[in-house]
Amino acid sequence: MTWIKKNSKLIIFILIIAVILVLNHKFGWSAYLSNSENLKFLSAMIQEHFILAALIYIGLTIIACVVLALPGVTFAILAGAIFGPWWGTLFCLIATTLGAIIAFIVGRFFLKDSIKPMVAKNATLKRVLFDDAGRSDIVLLAITRLVPIFPYNIQNFAYGITDISLAHYSLYTFVFMIPGVALYTIGTAGFTSGENRWLYFGIAAALLVLVMFLGWFIKKKYLGEAANENEESCN
């Protein structure tokens, strides 16, 4: 009983996730939201009710960010196909950032007290996630946000157990997602738009080079330094 009481938040969180997974399997929410054909009603709505269409997309994306383990590129591709390259980038950034913030808060409330002590037992994880406050925050978020290919809500819940502040988390999440989100929204617009196709492809290609370079640079500069420091401490 003591263990259950001590880990009550973790147990509640696991039960909620289990229920969501069962319902998702039964009703196919992930498959529905990841198929742009199912959201064509938003394209039809844009001409007369642009703001409403944007709010519906943002609302659905926030829900998917929090409760469904979809790759982050899904939301960007849908935004590019429905709203075009520029509005699509803006709406996707707003929606995914808000979803990330909500999931982060949920993770911090339900998981930090029970998961942090277990993670902190690993010296490497303890150093990266908790001891190197400041530098690790920006490095971890830069690496994981530049190209949003991992299940987005899993990342967000995981960040909730770290010591990063909500303000830094929100800011870094928004900023570092800009190149990756724009890459997919503008690239998608190149496929779906009859006009300016090659312009969009060119911009997407430039963003791809930028994202790859930034990822390489951050890994080499910061993770390389961390590896060297670990080797020196072992000697």
C-alpha cells in the first residue's frame, strides 16, 4: 500500500495512457488524423471560415500532440497541404508548441516525482538531464526539435521529468522547430500547389541543408565535448 500511495500519480498516468491506447486501437484516431484525405473539409472551409478552419486544425493537433504517438512531421505535412506553406508553418508551430507545453505539464505533474529518482541513478542520464542545467536544456531541445520525426508526445512527457523550466522549454521548443516544420510545410506545398512549385522545392531543399548542418554542428560541438569530458574523467 505504501508503494501504491507513493506512486499514485504514476499509476494514474499509466492507466490513462492504457485507456487512450485501447480507444485509439478501437476507433483508429491516429490513422484518421494522419490521413490528409480525412481532413479535406478544412480545405473547403478555408474560403469562407478561415479562422474557424485554423482553430479546428490547431485544436486537433494539440489533442494529437498530447494523447496520440504520431510523428511530428504528420502535423506539418497536414498543415502544408491544407493551409499552404506560410499559414501552414505558423499554425503548425502554434499548435505543436501548445501541445508540447500541455504534455510537458502533464509529464511534470504525473511523472517527475516517481521517474526522476530512477533516471537519476544512471550517472550519464543524471548528468545530461539534471546536472548540466542551462546548456543541456538548449542542446537537447535543439537536437530533438530540429527534425520532428520522433513521436512528439513521448518527447514532451519525457522533458517533464527534467529540471528545465517551462519558460525555457516553451521558447526553445518553438524556436528550434521552425526550420524542421517549415521544411515539411513548404515541401508539401510544393507537391500540392500548382503555382510556385519549384520555388517551394528550392526553399525546402535549402531548409533541409540548414537542418542537417545545424544537427551535425550541435552534435559535434556539444555532444562531442561531453564525450571528451567523460573520457577525461575516466582517465
